[in-house]
Amino acid sequence: MLLTDTEVENSILISSDEGATYQKYRLNFYILSLLFHPEQEDWILAYSHEQKLYSSVEFGRRWQLVHEKVTPNRFYWSKMGLDKEPGLIHLETTIGEGQALYVTCKLQNCTDANKGKPFPGYIDANSLVVQDEYVFVQVSTTGKPIYYVSAKRDVFTPVKLPKYTLPKDLHVISTDENRVVAAVQEWNQNETYNLYVSDTSGVYYTLALENVVSSMGLEGNVMVDLYEVAGIKGMFLANKKTDKQVKTHITYNRGRDWRLLQAPNKDLRGNSIHCMPPYCSLHLHLHVSANPYTSGSIASRESAPGIIVASGSSGSELTTSNVSVYITSDAGNTWRQIFNEEYAVLYLDQRGALVAIRHTPLPIRHLWLSFDEGRQWNKYSFTNTPLFVDGVLGEPGEETLIMTIFGHVSHRSEWQLVKIDFRSIFNRRCSEADYQTWHLHDQGEPCLMGVKRIYRKLKPTSRCVMGKLYSVSMSSGPCDCTEADFECDYGYDRRTDGKCTPAFWFHPSAMSRSCPTGMTFLNSTGYRKVVSNNCTDGVIVEYTAKRQYCPMQAPKGLHLVTSEGTLSAVLGTNVTFLVFLEQGDATRTSVTLDFGDGHALTYSNLSSIEDGIKHIYKNVGIYRVTAAGKNRLGTETAVLYLHIICPLESIHLSAPFVAVKNKEVNLTAILWPNQVGTVTYIWWIGNSTEPIITLEASVTCTFSQEGISTVTVQVSAGNTILQERKAISIHEYFQSHLLAFSSNLDDHNPDVPEWRLDVSRVIKNSLIQATGVNGDYLLVTVLPGLPTTAECFLLLDRQLIEEEHKKKSAHLNHLSEMMLSALNQNLVQFTLRPGVQVTVYAAHLSAAPLVDSSENHSTPAMLMLLSVVVVGLAVFVIYKFKRKIPGLNVYAQMQNEKEQEMINPANPTEATPSSQQDVIHSLETLDTAFNSRLIGCKKPHVHVKFSTELPSYVV
């Protein structure tokens, strides 16, 4: 199969005759990656750029969509013997920001009816790992990750790390041999990870090695310096950071014991080297290349047990300078230096020969060949013209003597492919006399992982071809069990004398917590046999856990959580509660779950509610959910405070368009819906850099300077934060008039902020044209809601700021008379669109007359002003019913008004305040507050309230 360059065309080329001919198949999606089935060679999964997963059972000739919104690299084929069907796919689908679902699908029939959801609830995005017989997912609650594991496709169980591990990150390194090796970055680590090993269930983990070095890969992935040696089970190499120095360690028993590497005792020239642990040892670079055309810094093969080739250095620590190439033929017991520069080494003929090519940016034309495991090297020329080598590729399986070198003659030339066939160098096939036996050992100790292993390998002096029929031969014999065959069990720490004792946080009796009365459990001795260790007899009885009857226990450690791991839920949705017990007999412990809303359920035993308890809340609020477990020996309770919320959709900031200087102004944030749960309000008023944070939807403030002041409110509800901003014009002297319009305007009012802003500008221009009033004295704003209304503010001439009261009053009255005269004569009109002529009227609810703002007001004056207000109200009511002009019914407007909904006077901040004795003002702007009583998420009822500060008047 070949994939074409998508910039040219989007096709697949398939050959059935080893590349002699190809057939082209067009694709209707772009392939980002392919995953072939491990056994069915014609089955393929393809991942596209649109996060869609496709499948083919015809080697790419036809494709079918499997699922959309699939997380990159989080899809896996089923495993024979574990999954029920061979064509099952495990995949992670993205639900929202940071959330995903673990889903299983049939290969050719991934419908909702056929989907499986092995894990109940959401998981963290990019957390699904399906590897061998284990499945891992991660769920974060309140910022803390919880890892779950399923062994052999069984139910998911929380991973049990030592109590105060507190992991920040976890990576599954290995899952072979029925055991998990995981790299965990703990709360106090930044650049290193700790290695943990599990029992066969993958649930209980113990520490294997601390402070293993990590680095960041090219794609942002974490790379841990741990290398599993191929061909020898249980053997690992790791780079550990100790006292700011990086040193390489080796283990032969799956991390139970580690030691430093013995450096070579001679260099390439044969000079003796004195390098003895722990002060001096051999250190290796453990990077494995993901590119098949380039070699990593270390290599081993299943077909060549005991042979490891790696780049590194000897000394007190690992360095990146003076790097040499080393080889071991006895599984790391002794090492030899084979090159004093970096080389790429390949295995040929199942390690019967080794080929080395120098790592260099310069062009080369030679390679080196060894037949005796790197003791002697012969130089060969592979091209007449020096070649810049880009990569080397051996034939699959390392069973042949053919390799291909990729490179270019110059930086401008195309790739050159050099195919090298080494068969002519060998003159015969290997016979039985060419082989010898080799005993695996660790510094002389032959019993590793409970057995003695003897391998059959080629003699270093034999120069023959092993061929494809050769297979690794090994015989083994059991060893008696010793303390070295056991590691510390979960909850136990190894002391300096090698003994395992309980950790300070661990209670050994808690291991029987889920044990039903009448059944039996394994009572740990503090040790567990290393997984895959095959020792027999010896101390096995002393160290193996003892089976005992489960004691009857009072319930302890009752836990109550939601299936999503959150403390909030959306109104009207199903909330699933999970209840589990740390200690006690779940089959004989009843549980009562009180949902906190007047409803409760009781179950006879905990084991009957493993899938959770579902409940739907009908009102917004904070509910105290209580679970009570009880048996004849005692009771245990758990409490969960659950926030039921309604998603916040929009906010509206209710604020006056014009406010009086040094007078309190009420600001109100109106929510839609208005019952969303716990809400925090954050206010920025004027030029203040420090916000005011409240739990109330309203605040009051004063403005001490004339001009335009900006008010911003942010509303935080759950994971949603919305913002609204308004500009308020601050003045000491003004009058205001309400405006109404001919009814045809309502038919064209979409009730959006931008429309009101444009119409306000048109109204202002029409007033200027009809009255001749200076635009600096006018401020017009169209109010939200229907029927359409507006408010016109008349501002004082700045030259009159210092004048006496009568002149100020006369000036504003003159402006008011001019405007009302034009309105009453129907002189104020504008064209909304062709054929739609709109007339502006005075709403006959003018503002109150100007009054003195001082604190001394005579009783007759107050009565006179109140009578004027009453008369004004009566006139307004009569006028409304006579002309059928809409009144002041301002309806709720729940959209975000993202722009200033007024026309500002020119340079309003140039006003000069007068003395406080002569302050006069009119009725403040009508403040429409939406007082509603919302049940659930229904639309609120709307009330209109007119409020000002005394000594203004309330209408």
C-alpha cells in the first residue's frame, strides 16, 4: 500500500504482486494515521484530519465511517481471547472541553444500539489506554486525577498507589507478563518520574525505582529513560538522577533489585581503565527511535538474547560529550567499547552479523561488518560516490543478509537507495558445531526470576549463515525460592536491612475491607512473589499470603461520589451517585441514600447498586446528599453537597444612561435564566483597577467627575463567565424627556443593541434638524424592549456652569420648549427605509421640573412639586388612551448589549462644576429593573420599577 501526497491527489495505491503493478483507489477523506489489525492483515483503521475514524476489511479498497470526534491515537483493535468479538474497536470520543467517553464499537456496525460503554461516566480527554489485557482511564475530580484499571475486560477499579504518592502524571510503560510497569510523576517532582510495578490485577502498585530521568519528545510526548531489553524477560535499564547526576541502573528481576553497570576495563587501544562503582560506572543513552529509517541510541533483539548495543560514556555520570559505542554479549555483566564515536548498528542474520554506519553530517561511503559480536570489524565500501546517509533499513525480522541505505549525493539531489546484499561474504550454513551454550546470570548468580536459563548461541569464531530456520533455543531449571524472589506488597516499605514493614499510613487489616462474611481472603505477610517468577519450595510458604476467613466488620470508609466525579449537575439531567465501602461486608450492609430534596431510597445491600443510583432534580439549589451504611455492628455516613445549576445563557447590565454627579447610582446584573445556582459578580467601575466582588446582583456607586464612565460586570456561574459593559454619562445639570414613535417602527424593531444605537443616532440628527439645537446639548438613547421608546436628555451649556440658578434653569427650559414644540407639530420625522416614514412624539411624560438639590426644602415647595407630578400622571393616562400611544411598559431584554446604546455629546468631560449650593438637576434616568421569580429555567415575569434618589421625584 502506498499513500499519495495529498497536495497532489488523495488516493491509495495497492499492489498485489509485490509492487510490479498498482491499482489506484480514490479517497473522500484525508488519512492522518493507519492502524493495522495484528492478525487480520486486510483489516485497517484510518484516522482523518476531521477526527473521524474509518475502517476497511479489504486492505483499503473500500472504507466505512466508524465514528466521529475520535481522540487522536486513542483507538485500539480488540485482542483475541479477551474481547468477545474479533472485530471490536476500543476508542475514545470527545464530548466537550476536557471530557470524553470510552466506547467500544463493532467494526462494520458502529450504531448507537451496538455501542458499548465499559466505563460508566465521563473520562478525561486523551486518557484511554488499551494495552494487552489491561484498560486504563483517568477521571479528574476537583483537580485531582483518579486512575482506573480493568484487567481482562473486567469492571474498572481505582488504581491503588501508595497513599501519599499524589500523582501529577502517569504513563503506562509495559503490560507484558501479566504485570503493569508505570511511570508516575509525583507532587514534588518536575523532571523525573518514579517507577511503580503492579500485581497481576493491575490495581496495587509498589515502588520500584525513584527519580528516573524524562525528556520531551518531538510531538510533545513524555519520554521516560527506561528501556526493556528484548530477548530476556524481566531485564530493564533505567537512568536515575541522584544528587544532580544521571546514572544508568540495570535490573534482572522486574525492578525488585537495581545496580550500576560495570564499565569496560580496557579502552579501544587496550589501555587499562580503572572505573569501579559506585564512584565510576558505565552510563548509556536509552532513547529509542520512532523512525524506522534511523536507529536509536540503544538496540537489542528477541533473536539475539544477551546482546545489547548502546551509545554512552563511562565516568561518574552520563554525559552528551565524548560519546562512544559499547556492546555486551552476556546481558550487561561485562561491556566492551567498539567505537569512540557514534555509530548506527544493525543486526543481520538474527545477530549472526552486525553492521555499523557512522553517525555524521558528512558524506560517507564505508561501513563496518562484524561476525563475532563486535570484537573485530571489517571495513567495506558500499558506494563509489560519497553519500549523505539519511537512514538505514534492515529487512523485516532481521532474518536475511540484505539492508537498504537511504541518502543523497548532494543537498539538492533526490534520494538515492543503495541495496546491499551480504550473502556473498558467507560461504556456508551453520552446523551444530558452530553453536555453544551460554548461561544467563547476574554477576555470577544463575537464578534469575526463579529459574536458571541456558541459551544456545553462535560461537564468536564461527562465520556462517544461520538463516530463517534458526530459532532461539533456551532450557531452564527451577530454583528454590529465596527472599530475593519476593518484593514488598502494597502498603509495605523495604527497610535498609531488606525487610518489608507496613508504611506509616497503612493498616494491614484494611486489606479485607471488601471481604464478604463467610468467605475467605489472602492475609498478606508483607511480601508478594515477583510476577512471572517461577521459583519453587524454599521460603515460599513463609512469604506467601495466608488464606483466612473474612471477619464480620462494621462499615468504615463509606464514599459517595457522582459518576462524573463532579460536584455540580445541570437541572433536569440524570445524576448517577456511586456508593462504595472501604471496609466491611458490602453484601450485609444496607444503604440509605437521601437526595436532599425530600426523596430517599434504601437498598438492602451495597453490592446491588454497583452501577449507581440515578436521580433527577427539579429545582436549582445546593443539596445535601447523604449516604448511610448500616449493619449489625455499626453505621457509617458520607455527605456530598451537590450544586444543581441551570446554564447561564446571557446577562444584561441595568444602569442609567445619564447619572447625577456625586449621587448614588444603582447597578444591577440581570441573568437569563435568573436562577442558575451559585453566582459571583465581579465589578469594574470607572478607572478602578481593583474589582468589587459580590454575591449580590446589585451594587451602588457614585461618580465624582463629569464625563463618560464605564462600568463592566462579569458573572461567574459554574464553568461559565459572561461579561457586559455599559457607559454612563455623568452630569450635574440636565433634563430628560421620554419619546414615543408611530406604531410602524415596532414592526421593524429587531430589539438588538446595534439597531438601537443606529436609530438613536438618526433620532438625534432629526431633532437637531427640526429644532436647530446644538448637538452638544442632546443625548438620545433608544430603550430596550417593545413598544419602542426612547429618552432624550437636554444638557447644560458649559459656559453656564458658573452662572446662577435662574440662568441655568432658563437655558434648559428654552431647550425643552424648542424640542417639545417641534415634537408636538410632528416636525421630527425620519425615514427608516423606503416607504417607512417614522414620526417622533413626546410621550407626554416629561421629567420633573428642575429643583434645588440642597437639603433645605420648604413644605409648600414640596407639595407644589408633588402636585405637578400627579397632574402629569393624569395627563399621561388620558393621553395614552386617547391617542393609543404606548405607555412605559418596558419589557425584559435579555440579550448582551455589547455596544454603548447612546449618542454622546461632544467633549462632555470639559464641564466645570459649580458650588454645591446651586446644584440643580431633573428627574434621573428611568432605571428599569427586572424583578422576577423564576422557577427552574422558565422565562421570568417582568416588572418595571422607576427609582431615583431624593430630592428627585419618583414616577
